[in-house]
Amino acid sequence: MKDFWKKQLKKNKKLVFLAPMDGYGDSAYRQAVKRISPHVFCISEFYSADGLVHSKFLADSVLPHEKIEDPLIIQIFGKNPETFAKAAKIIENEKYNIAGIDVNMGCPAKK
């Protein structure tokens, strides 16, 4: 992941990110945004680190994405640092092709 971001910074003087929006930033929305502005980096809705760790179904349903959404950043929330680390290991699995991880630090959205 580290080299990916270095390359992006060299290629683009300014990076534009689609803010994560719970209830709105799903795959269909990200695909629509990327069709209009292909240079935008998308950040997913936020997902529970606990959910990703304890439910293979959740990981396999939310982490796969369409190529048009690349590079995709996954946002996670939780309370336990060890669980964050385990969730990060799941997210970084090459089969998901995720560009980065964003840690939610207290969004007021109810989940």
C-alpha cells in the first residue's frame, strides 16, 4: 500500500476523496461518482471491525467491489485495538484489492 500512495502523490498534485457517507456511499453510488469523476478516490461506508473479524460473510459481502471503484479505501470503526489489527489483516488480503484503510474516530452516525 505504501508504494501505491507514493505513486499517486507523484502522479497527482492534488488528491480528491469521496467522503464516507453511511447509508449513501455504497457500491452503486461510488460507481456513479467514478463514472463522472474517475480521478476521485472513494472511501466506503463504515464497517465494524468486530463484524469483519467475527463474520466471514460480512467481509465477503462488503469488501469485494467493482474495478471501476478502484482505488477503494475501507473505513472501519470499533473500540478494541487488537480487533482493529485483525480487521486490517482481513482487509489487506489481496483478493479484495483494497487500497487503504480509514479509521473512523467518532463519526456521529448511528450504527
